[in-house]
Amino acid sequence: MIGRALKIALSIGAFFAVAGASAYLTLTFFISSESNIVVPDLSGKHVGAALELLTELSLNAKFKGMEYSSEVPRYHIVSQQPSPGMEIKPGRDVRMTLSKGPAT
């Protein structure tokens, strides 16, 4: 009786181990098969050019806000997240801060 219960428990454990390994390998395959996109450097670009570039790369543009900058002209990108050169999946957000121009 104990031997039979042990066989059943081992069979169930083996089933869940195989199912878990299979699920892990399947998800790993699907996640890694998606191509990554290198985030472009948007610093200093006009907002229209930045939007066009992100759209071509299948990335979403999000604006964090605006700040005064004496170095960056009005309606140009001051900063961005993620940083230029990072690899991200298509459809992800690139958050940008626009320049208000110099404070008067």
C-alpha cells in the first residue's frame, strides 16, 4: 500500500516537473524570439522629429513634462528614459522631457 502511494506521488511529481520545465522553455523561447530595438539618442531633436523616429521604430512616445533650458531650444528634447543605446522590445515607452527654452 505504501509502495503504491509512493509510486503515485513520484508520478505526480514527475508530471509537474516536466510540465513546469516545458512551460519555462516555451516562455523563454517566445520572449527571446521578439527582436529588440536600440533606443535612439533624442537629445536636442525637435519634438516632431523625435515622434517620427520613435513611430518608425515601433516605440511609444510619452512626455514627462517641460523644463527651462538655456542650452536646448524650445520644443526640443532635454532628456529621455530609457537612455540612448539601451535595447527594448517594440511597443515600449520612451519618456521624454521637453525644453521650454531659456527662463526669462
